[in-house]
Amino acid sequence: MALRAYMAKALMLLSNPYRPDPRVQREALALVGVGHSVTILSWDREGLRSSHKDGPVKVVRLGPRAGYTSPLDMVLKLPLFWKRAIWAAARERFDIVHAHDFDTLPLGAAVSWLRGVPLVYDAHERYSDMVAGSLPNIAIRFIEWLEEVLLRKASAFITVNDVFVENYRKKGARNPVAVMNCQDPVDAKPSKIREELGIGSRFTVIYIGVLEPERSLAEAIEAFKSLPKDEFFLVLGGFGSLSGDLKRRAVGLENVKVLDRVPSEMVIPHTMAADAVLVCFDPRNRNNRDGAPNKLFEAMAAGKPSIVAKGTYAARVAEEEKCGVAIEYGNADALANVVKNLRDGKHGDVGAYARRAFSEKYNWGKMRKRLLDAYKLVLSR
């Protein structure tokens, strides 16, 4: 049994094409690092078609194609992905199946039952909250019911913070553990990136991630319109439904730059090139309120202060660790004021507290141990 626990084969299930998915990649590499092997069955929604190796991790992409703008298209085609994944799983050898998010949980439960191997459920967010505005209430209630039924079949439950751990513990999750999306240390040359972006000596705020509503992105552009263009600079980057709108808003603004998709390995170097990080999510959305944004941990890893929204988990962490400043969500004037105050040092050396929080608590080394301990527990049974 000890040998099996050390040299296990893990099958991960993922409902995106793995471009790569940063959380999934970190977890897979952590497992490989101690002797396990990992295969990822990913949903090739974009028609990329190239199964490949991501270093030591085997990635198998499966159709069908499905757009991101139509929830109905996704709902109709998801079972087709499940079917293809079950056939693909039949050709793989594995000792444990790891389902990432609810949209692979039914698939994971089926594969676990068919192959007689333990199931790990990894909830990156509360799925029902994420799709609440896109599906009818009856569908949301069904998702919540089915998740509660199936998560009890998992031998271990992994999620993104302690708030979600307690929430799912009450639903019957077994062996719940928080594996936060923290970072490893990065060695980078931020001065080169500042030069490439044309920042100069200006105080710079950055957000690189998903360009979707509820992230204060349009408000950030409005805030920087009111700030002196020779003193302050805003960098937004990523992909999503707001990309075109944000680029239009930035036309003619000399202190706002909207980038396209930034490679995952370049996110922290870009963050290190800034002076503060925008982590201002709408608290009216329950996932935003209780979730742990990647941007918060990226800011810590870079040693930069976070600008967060009051009433969120991020604000709680920022207050506890003194690594950020909270403002009212959606208030461009408040954002402009806090940017000026951070530049002028009125909040103290917030960046130093961010570095300390990263070093002592919020780093991937500590999260990696939690993940490996969860696997060890499951595989030792």
C-alpha cells in the first residue's frame, strides 16, 4: 500500500482545453514532483485538437467544440464530452480520479464507480453561483442538489479557501481541505517590462486576468481618466467578453494600456512591474464575496499592495495581513483616491506586509503540502 501511495497514477478531469489552467497545472506538477504520474482529460471546447505533454504531464484533449457565450450550447454538449472522456478513461491506467469543478463531478463519480478507484473533488468555486445568471432557477437548484449528492462519494474534497471548506463540510464533504491558488517565488526583471509597456516612472496599477464584468475594470479606466497622465498608469490584460469594450474606452488615453492574453508564466513578472494590483470584485456575487481571487495571491508573491472591495474575503485577508486597502466596489472616485494615497505612502509600506504574508503563509509550498497530504490520506486507505 505504501508503494501505491507513492507511485500512484492520477486521472484529472477538466472542462476547459488546458491552455494550461494555472491551478490544475500547479496541482499536477506537485503530484508528479513526488513520484505520481498525471494524465489530464480536458474538454477541447476551442477545437485545438492537439493532445500533448505539458512537461511530465500527459494532456488528452477531447471534443466536441462548444462556445463560451451560450450556456445552452455548453449544457447540450457537456454530456458528449463526458461520453468521450469515459471512453478515453477506459484506455488509461489510474489509481485515483480527480474531478475539477462541478461540471466534471458527475463524470468523475461515474469513472470512479466503473473503475473502482477513489474520487477527489476539487471545487474551484461554487458552481451554482457562477452560472446563476445564465440558467433558470430550477436548473440551479438541480445543480446544488446533484453536487451535494455526488460530493459525498468523494474520498477527499479540495477547494480554494477556508470559507468554502466550512460551507461544503456542512453539505457532507469528507476530508475537506483548502488548497489556495498561491504562487511560487518568481525571479523576474520588472524594469524591462516597465520599459516595454512605456510606463516610465509612473505609479502603475495592474490587472491581468479574465476580462469580465464585476471586476471594476471599466471603473478603473474612469478613475485613471481623472489622474494626471504623467504620474499614473493603468495596465489591464487578458481575455473575455469586455476585451473590445475596454480597448475602446482606452482609445486616446495615454496612461491606460489594454493588453491581450498574457502567458501564465508572465503574469507574476508583469505584476512585479506594477506598484499595486486591482483585486476589486463585486461582493454582490457570492463567489466574489467568499472566493479567493488569484490576483490577491499574485500581488503577495510580487510584494505589491492589493486594492480590494469591501465586504469580500479578499478584504478580510487584506485587513488581517495589512497587505491591501479596501474601497467601495464600483466607485471610480474612491479608486482614484486610494491610488493617489498609495503613491504618496499614506497607507504605509503595504508592499512589505504583502511580501511577509507570502513568505509566512500564502505561498504554493504550503498549499502543495496540503494537496499531497490529501492524496496520501486517500491512497493509504
